Amino acid sequence: MKLLSARGGLPRLLAALAVVAVVAGGVAFATASRSDSATPDLPAVTAQQLLTEVGQAKVPGLSGTVVSTSRLGLPSLPSLGSGGGGVSPTDLVSGSHTVRVWLKGENQSRLALTGQLAESDAIHNGRDVWLYASEQNSVVHYRLASPAVPPPAPPSGVTPQALASRLLTAIGPSTTVTVERNLRVAGHDAYQLRLRPKAPESLIDSAVLAVDGQTKVPLRVQVLAKGKQDPAFEVGFTQVQFHAPSDDVFQFTPPPGAKVTEKQPPTGEHHGNGQPRVPATSQGPRVLGDSWTSVLVVDGVDLGSAGSGSDARALRELLGATTPVQGAFGQGRLLRTTLLTVLLTDNGRLYAGAVTPQALEAAAARPLSDAKPLLRTGR
């Protein structure tokens, strides 16, 4: 479930495209949920009041279904799965997928990401983190130093509230915030909050949050590209219940015959908020800039390592959509989609952001010492 676990080649490239939504647009996965046509009657609220209530919203737990959809404008790519119907890296940057989510408190969560014929599960239960892939019948187990340590692959990262949290960090002088008409989402009366970047170099027209009228928990997040009517990303519940699941939901026993791999969770320096700090010299993802115009930087993208089969076909499709460019950063290839601009330099570095090509190339010309580690969000 860790998106940037690949060391090189096409999977790493596709993973970076999926992650850039978290950095630049506030979204890790794109999700769709349907709204009812009725306009519910909710108490009037200002944008600032609603922002405050969203930031303070707490529920004992929840369970629900999230349906994922992405319309990035990438070329059609073959699945990179191994043929058993599991979740492929291409599924994260195009098309739709369904996620079942269970959350309870700060230290218990479960996520089930389903493919056509397989399922991937991530379970965080106190000090234990289990990552299970049914297609390979394989399990990775982490034992955390304490329940308070963030897990190495947060299973709750695809919930609307986690994605909304990312978006809300961009609010400031760079953002216009308005409350729009009320609506129904996943059977709940909701407020609609629109965040609109002011920066002209941003490709994002606006981000729209549907906020539950009672709990003030985000039910859906939509990100719209400039000049487009349909969201490039949607993330939301199709159904959700705001009650704490039973502890049994978070219990996991490896199935018979499963290959279990024990791994040590990442260690090292932490920020004051408990989030791990990635050393500047590591190969981990980093960020140039901030707010809506931030740019993700990933080292070690080896375009010659795609191999054969579906990897090679997908690589050809991607490279066929790029154009050669050169500038202060050196030489490379540029990919422009509805919401993302991606630069692959000849020295194996990837830059990606929801910004214009000019802004991305300017970021690529900056020294890498200006980049900050990419921090994970919580729920």
C-alpha cells in the first residue's frame, strides 16, 4: 500500500503521479460520490465558522464505502497488475476503484481496496500494522514502537477527511473561501465549501468540500481543473455511518499458506507533531514551494527499467504523450494533463505539480536544497 516503495522505472513514475495530488491538490486518491438533488435546510454559517468546525470535528469512529474516480487526462494505460485482478499502479491515476474504510479513535483503522478479482487490506491496530495482498496471498507486518507512532503506510489516507485536511492547509492569503448552497451527499445533509486558489500559475480552478451538517466531517472532496466542468478528482463516501466499529474489525490473522514478512517500521527524527522527518539526502519524495503551487520532487526514476509486457506498453504510452524540453534544469520530457504537469529530467529526477509548465520548469531550476521532506497526513 505504500505508493513510493518501488525503486525505479514505471511503477515509481506512476506512484509519483498518484502522490502528487496529495502535495499539489490535496488529494491522494480520486473518489466519486453521488449527491441527491434536494437542497436541505441547514443553519446559516459563515466560511470561517465552517472552517473552524471542520478543523475541530471529532467522531468516535466511522465505517463506510468510498468509490474512487480519476480524470487526469493521462493516455489510456494497460494495467500493471500480475494478471490476477489486483490493484495496479495505473488504477491510482486513472479510472475508478472502491475502498471500504473503518476508523476508530487514533490508533485503529482498516482499509480494503478491491480490484476485479483481488483485494488489498491495510490494518492498523495499536502497535500492529498489517498489509495484505490477496492476489499473492502475502502479508507484511510492522510492529510499531508505540501506538502513537504513525504507521509506515497510513491506511486512512484515502478518507475524505484526510484529503480535506490537506486542502485546508493551503488556506490563507492564497485562497478565496466561500460557502455555497447546501446539498445531500451519501444520505447526509451537507454544507458546500469552495476553496479557490488565487495564484495564476495553478491549474486548479477550485476544490469543493461537502461537509456533514451534523458532525462537520467532510463527506466528499472534488478538485476541478481550470476550464473543465467535471472534477478531475472526486473523493467521497457513497455511504457512511458515524459510529465506532467493533474491535473485532481491526483484528487480523494471516490466512493459511500466506507468506508473512516481518519488517521494521521507519525510524529516525520526528517533527514536533509526531510526523516522521525524511532526511534531505534520502531518496524520499520532497516538495518545492507550498500551498497550491507546490511541486513534488522524486529521485531515481529510471525510464529504462520498464522491462517488457504491460510495463513497456504503459511506458511507451506515457512517453508518447510527452514533449522534449530543455532549460536551466537541463534536458527532459514534459507531460501536461488536465490537472498535472510532469517533468522527467535526463538525470532521473521527476517534478510534478498542479501548475503550469512554466512554473514547473522554474521549480526544477531551483537547487534541491530548497526542497522540504514530504510529510504524511493523518486521518
